[in-house]
Amino acid sequence: MRLDLARKVFDAGGARSGARFDLRRLSPEQRADNEARIRAAAGSAYLGDHAALCRVLGRYKLCVDTQDLGLSSHLLLDGYWEMWSTEVIARRVHPGMVVADVGANLGYFTALMADLVGPEGAVHAFEPNPAMAERLRRNLAINGFARRATVHADPLSDRDGEAVQLVVHPQFPSAAFIVPCKDALQTPPLLRTRRFDSFPELASADFIKIDAEGSEMAIWDGMSGLLKTGRSLTILLEFAPSRYADPGGFLAAIVQQGFRLNLVDEDSGERPAEAAEILAASAAEQMLLLCR
């Protein structure tokens, strides 16, 4: 099915089912009902060549990869992903903000952020996987967010210009990660890293989501120019102690910059947490909400 025809089918379905899902409902207290509503509104249309268009959060249309056993399969069947993080973003991102989505993937959180910041805000999405970045651009355009959202193909790290290679699992493209590489003839072609604070348009960032499969500490170090300004900032950060050489030092560096540590609990939402509790879950991926 062609993309334009699939959009018409989805638009007609949305008209029959009533108003779009209200993002103001998103909270742990209403989660069970919200998930049921969003799942009931989910739908998909196969486009061919392992691509499908699906409705997510009862509001957006996203083109997904039908071979992806991770994120895409959940969006196709349920219409949402990691509701605990979805709720935090819906609560913390407001009209007019400048926000960044580091590790944007195909754009589930990017589309949500673009909707929340409105036409006066700006979203900067970072996705170094070329195939995923192209799908991300398409998804932003489908939902009318292309003018308020910019896609950056640069992998972020603690220095500019380092040669890295992207490692992508064919069935789990959302778990792609970068590794250092010095071979100029490497296949696929090398990527070159950038520091977050080398983008002048991000000097006024209000909210940043970072989910980069182990590169979080290097990305943090590459934000030092922004962090040392001391301006108010909220960061939603995936933290996995086993991925870092010094996870305790990483948390200490975060606190030293004036951030309060909060853990995004998968059941109850955000709550204050101490470094010892976070470090105790050494093998787990956790979402931290850092506020100052």
C-alpha cells in the first residue's frame, strides 16, 4: 500500500473513532485505562518492503520496520512504548521549549516532544543510523512536525571528529551502538562524532532525553559547556551501571553539576533516589530523571 493511501485510511479510521487521545491524561494513576484506550486505537497498514504504518498514542502515525523485534513490534501491537518514560515526557515538556532527543530511533518520543513544544518550540533529534534517521524524517513529516524538528545524523560523544563505526543488529535496530574505529577503509563507512555542546542551537535546551546504548557517559562529558552554565535543565537519562567503567563516578559527576537524582519507577513513576540504590541494580537499565 502506498504511503499516501495508507495515510487516508488512517485519517478515516481516526474520524470514526472520535477525538485523539488527550496527552494530559498520561499519569501512573491512569496508566491501566490509558494503555487500554491507546491499544484499542492502535492499527497498522503494511506498506511493503518490510515497512508498516501504525497509529501510536492514539495520535500519531509512525512508519516502522516489521523485521524489528524490539520497538516496532510493540508499537504495532500496543501503540505505545515504555509508558513510564512517556508519562514523564508528557509532564515535563511544555510549549515553547527547546528539547533534544538523543537516540531518537524512528521517532516515537520525538513526535511526542514535537507535539508538546508546539509551533513556537524546537526539537533536535539525534539518530546516527542512516536507515533509522530517514524513517525518523519521514515520520516527522507525516505528522506535520518537520518545521519544528531537526534530525541530526551525528553520533554524540565527548569529542568532535572521532572515527566510530555503528553496530546494528538486524532484528533489533533500536539497540544499535557505536564503537571506536581507526581503519579508514572500514565497511560500513566511518561516522564522525560531535560534542553536544558544539551545537549552538542547543545552548538554550530545556529538556534532554538520552538513550544511547552505553554512550551516555561520553555524551554527558560532551555536554560540559552547557552544564557549566548552571541554567535550569531536566534530563531523562538511561543509566546502566554495568556499561560504565566508573558508574559511581558518573553519578557523582551528575550530582556535582547540581542535579537532583530521581528514578523513574516502571510502576509508580518518578521518585527521589539515592546513588546507592541506583548503583545496586548493577545489571539493570534504569531511567533517571535529573533536575536542577
